[in-house]
Amino acid sequence: THARAHLPAAGAAAMDVAESPDLQAQLAAAVHALNHASHPSARLAANQWLLGLQRSPHAWALAVSLLASADHPSPSADLLFFAAQMLRRKIQSPDYSLPDNAAQLLDALLVAARRFCLAPPRLLTQICLALAALALRAEGGVDGLFARMPHLPDPALLELLTVLPEEVAQDESGDTGVDSATRCRFARELLMHAPAVLEFLLAQSEKPAAADGVPLHERNHRILRCLLSWVRAGCFSGAPASALAAHPLLTFAFNSLQAFFSFEVAIEVMTELVSQYQELPQAFLSKMPYIREVLLLPALANRSEKIIAGLTSLMCEVGQAAPGLVAEGSNEALSLSDALLRCVAFSSEDWEIAESTLQFWCSLAHCILGIDEQTSKRNATQELFLPVFSSLLDALLFRAQIIDIDEHCTGRVSSIPDGLVQFRLNLEELLVDICLLLGAPAYINKLLSSGWGLASQSIPWKEVEVRMYALSMVADTILQDGSPFDFSVVMHFVNILSSRTPAELNGCQFLVYKSFGDVIGSYSKWLSSSKSNIKPLLLFCASGISKSISSNSCSVALRKLCEDASSFIHEPPILDILFWISEGMGEGNLRIEDEEEIISAITHALCSILDKELRKTSLARLLCSSYSAVEKIIDIDRDELLRQNSSAYAQALNIAVRGLHRMGALFSHLAMSITSGLIDDDTISVLFGIFWPLLEKLTQSSHMENTSLSTAACRSLSSAIHSCGQHFQILLPKILECLSMNFLLYQRHDCFLRTAANMIEEFGHKEEYSVVCVRTIETFSSAASLSNLNSSYTCDQEPDLIEAYANFTSAFIRCCPKLLSHLARCLSCHFKRQLYALQQCTKEQHL
């Protein structure tokens, strides 16, 4: 009877079909199969049938019949939930029009809300979501809904009032068919009822326990959820500051902080209020002593992370909303600062609590630093907060320490957890602010004067490591300040670490190497100003480079030392250490990027040698340290038995690739030294005489089939061409022929095209090489891999090859303009497959 009375005017026939026992039985079976069938095919078939039903005209009446009918026994919970969900989806979908009489559908849903007000929450929520969606779309839907609300039981009314404001901020991409104007109208109409809603919520908050059959803690949680929705919708907009701060619902939310069940949503309510209304931080700041003493300190003692995290979030929101208020230094402000200091220092498994405070501390620091330096206010404020930020630095260093490392377990390399890595990355801005507030000398003194024992066995390495990290993070600030810096403590630890063998190192000390490497790289200019520091620093870098976790920081530090100590880096004892480092790279344990850093560093040092003969022999020696790695792979080409050993062959290939990358790094750095006049032509001739014969043999070997090897060989050749251009000029025909022949053999290796483009860029403008340039482009264009590129689809499958060929033809156009007719002939032979390349070329020069 209820269902028929509230049936939308979609036709009586639809109601009769919907009430058909067969259809309802089919629906029940399909819902049961969807949720409980063990076989995927049964669930798929049920899902397809239900989708079809949802699209049918009978879906409206069928869903209403199931939800609003008082038949006994009641349908299953799954079936009722599906009916409510189906109605909500049909209302929200732009593919279906609302029934002619939406008011009747509204009444039917309200009947269902009354009926299931104490049902499982997810069912009531779906019904209320359908009501909210209908109110948004129907003409006069908001007023019509509020006019009928007095007939709803309190639990249903609370849930409906909770979901209604959520429609205001609903993501339009997920709820199509509603434009922004309609949403704005809905929001305005909704807020007209805000006073009545707040009055209802206040009455609910004052009800005695279990007045409506709902436990008190659960009802309070629902009240706060509803209040949060209305706060987000702007229910207090326009309210006077004094009235808002003293509002009984705000008091109710604050008092709910002491109830564990409603704590989280109470925090959300107050955080939202503070972020929206500028007048509230003052009111909340006055409550900080209570929050600290009554709520935070017991939570810290009991290690209740949920409470600590929530209070931290609220206090940070208050502080960030009014940093100027905090900077005034009232007792309440200092109570807030102390409370947040305790939250930072709280030790937990992750770093989320400490990390959530960083923005507040930065805001406060920026506020203090923004005060005019010359004023007494700046001096007084800075002096008041110096102890706070000094304690903050202690707390941050404590939380940023590496954890779970046994300092007495040797030989094990440890790593920093991802959460700590992220926390440290986010600390940089705040550490700089603390350094500015404390002053560079005080900051340095705080990091380095910790009373560490001089005996290496008693050193707290985890503490040392985090302090070196904090020192490297503010290097730019300290260098800019220019205050004197005593590096004796740093050098003391450098000497201890570099004297230890790998077997003596524990997991913590491997990470210490990384932090000291960062410090050495950051302060290399100051450290290298003393000649006595150079040797121990280089020995430290040599030791740190051999460890994977510190290899990058130590290789960068080595390069910076070689650049900053150029006045005495070329002395014989120092050169011996550098050659020792270079010769140790042959084992292939480092990353290629780190090896290139090291070679660049040593090349820079060797280029600063004043004696021409010594400089020449030293650079040749450095090049030869990589020569042997490539030579071995050529020997394997002559020994089939060695190549059949796949493990040994793969290792030899890897070592050769690294050797080629190191050669390329050497020539890349030489190019800069040649430009500055540090390297003479005789030195280049010697290096060229070592490099080219080796590379020529390699390019004629079958190893070029390996992509990594051929790419490394081409890259080193390109670097050599840039630095030794005139020496390669006479070899241009041979090199271009070698590149084009290798490309015909290994047509997926675009490196040959890229290197040929470099050769054309360097020498293509010389008329004597026009024939070889034309022959090269004809050879490349005839390759099967390019002739197969006859559609946009096949071009998309080979983007690197297409890009390399386009770059080559582009270089040909720019450098060989007199030979454009030859290019046009090559392209016209396979015009479709070359169209992409031609389009790229025309961007460089009009044809």
C-alpha cells in the first residue's frame, strides 16, 4: 500500500510489472549471485542482468516497491541495499530522466528512510544519498525535503542532514548532469535552513543518553559528522566572531575531544572551523594550556598515537592560521609551542606526526624573520623564541636519526627507510630557517659541540651522522654568512673513518660516509683551503666511493675537491691517490654516473698540471686505465670458447661498457679544458692515438650487436669528436662508413644514426666530404628498418629510431645545404616512410 501510494507517475502498468513475484525473485537471485556466487562467470552474468534491469523503465517502481513496502518478511539486506543504490544511480545519471512527479518519489524515499532508520548504516546512507541527489535535481527539492523532515525519526534525520551538504562540494566529474549554477542554487537554498539545522543539532547534543535507542557515544559521533558537513558548506558564514567562538556546538565539539569514540571527527570539525574563520585562532589559543595539560600530556605518557596525531593537527592549524599571534609570545602561545615541541620529539614507528608540524614551524620562523631587523620588536621576539627553536633543532635531530641499526654489527650495509628519507627531504627549509634564527655560528656550534669522545669505539655514530646531514642541508646559508668555521671536528671523524677497513665498518658507519661525503662536497672550498686537509679528504673519498650507499656523495665530493684545490691538487703524492682511485674502478662495482664523476674529477686535476710532458703522460695513463677493459672484450671476439661462457662474457661486456663511458667522460671534460687553453694539440694527438685504434677494432667486432656496448662506444666517439675534432677529420669517410655498415647490421641501434649526425654537424660543411655524406644518407635510407616505417602506426612503434633519423636528416640540411637535392631524392624513393622525418626537417630549415 505504501509503495503504491508513493509511486512516481510513470504508469500503473510499471507498478504491476515491478510487483511481479517472478521479477522480484529474479532480482533477489541475481543480487545473491553477484555478492556470493563462487564462480566468476555466475557473478559476471548476474552483473550484466542487473545492469540491464537498471536501464529498464521498471527499475523505478521495482526499487520503490522493495524499499517502501511493509511486506513481511522483509527482503534481504543485500537486496534492499541494491534497490537503494539503483535508485540513487538512476537519479544521478544524466542518461535517465526523473519521473514526472518527483515529489511522489521523494515521499517514497522518506518512507524508506523512516522504515530503515535503525537498519545497518550503509542502507540508510544509500537512501539518504538518493534523497540528497533528488533534492539537488528536482524543482523546489530542498524546500520540499525540509518541509517533510519533521516526520523523520532522529537517526534518519541526522544521516540525511549529514549527506545533504556533501552534494554542494560533490565532484562534478563523478556526478554528471548537474551544472555549477544548479549547485550554487542548491547551496544557497540549503544554507537558508542552516539556523534550523544548527538548532536541531544543539537539541540532539543536549538529549539524555539512549533517548532514541541510539547509544550516547554513537549519537554524539553522528552529530559531529553532521556538523562537519554543514561547517564545510559554510553554515557559520556571517556569524559574529564573538558569537561563533562562544557557540554551544563549538563547546560541544571541544568537549568531545575527551571521548575516544568521537575524538577524530571533533578534531576535523575544529580544524575546519579554524581554517575557515580568521577570528577563531585567538579563541582556540586560549585553550592551549588545557589541551596541553589535560589532553596531550596523558596521551604522550600512554603513547596514544591517534590522540597525539589529532591534537598535533589541530594545534598546527591554529598556529598556521595566525603565526603573528603566536609570535607575540603570550603564555598561551608558548604553551602551544611547547606542546608541539613534545609532539615533534614523540618517537613512533613513522614520521607523520613530526612531519605534520613542519609547516607551522616554517610559518612561525618566516613571521619572526619577516619583522624588520633593526627594530627592537624583532630582537625581543627572536630572543624569546631562540630557546624554542634551539629545542626544536634538538627534537628534529632526534627524530631524523637513522633507526634499527646495531652499531656493533660489522660488515652489514644498512639503508634509510623511505619514510625517514622523505622526512629529511621536507626538513631542508625548516633547518635553513632555524640556522637563520639562531645564527650560523650558534647553529654550527650546536651541531659540532656535543662532547663526543675522541676514542673511536665510544662515538655515537647515529648522532654524528644526523648532525652531518643537518650541516650539509644549510651549506648555502652558512657559506653566504661567511662566519669562521672550525673544521677540526669534521677532520677528526674523516681520519677515523678513512683508517678503517670495510670489515671493521658497521651498518651505521656506511651511512655516516654518505653524510660526511655531502658535508665535504658542500664545504669543499673551505676544506680545501688548507693543504694539510687534502690528502686525508681524498683518502676518505676513496674509501667512501667503494661503498654503494655513499659512492655518489663521495664521488661528487671528490670532483668538488679537485675543482676547488687546483693550486696543489696536481702534486705527486696527491696524483698517486687519484690514480689509485681510477685504477680501482675496473671492478665495475660503481654506478656509471659515479664513475663519470670520478673521471671528470681526476681529469680536471690532471689538466691543471703545469709540466706539459707530465700532463700528457698522466692523461694518457688515465685513459689507459679504461683501455684494458675494452681491450679484453676485443680479445674475447678472437676466442670463441670465452664467448660461450655466458656469465664471464656478460661480466666482460659490463666492464667494457663502463670503460667506454669513462673514456667518454674524459673526452667530455677535455673539451672544456681545450677551450680554456689548458690542453695543447700534442696532448690531444697522444690521446687520439690511444683511443681511435681501440675503438676501430671494437666497431668491427661482433660485440656491437649488444645495445649497451654499441651505445657506449658511440657516446665515447661523439665526446672524442667534440674535443679532438681536427684529428678525426681525415677519418671521416672511414667512421661514417663504419657507422652506416653497423646500422645495416643492427638496425634497431639508433646510436649509429645519432653519432653520424654528430659527424655531419662537425664536418658536413666541408665540400671535400660531400660525396661521403651523400653516400651515408643513401645507406641509412635504404635500411629495412626505415623502409618498413610506412605508416603512422609503425612510426609510433619506433619513436627512438624515428627521432634519431629525423635528427640526422635535420643535421644534413643544416650543414650540407648544397646537397639538398640528394636528400630529396633519398626521401622521394620512400616518401611515405620518410614523411615524418621530412616534417621534422622542415622545422629546421625551409626547403
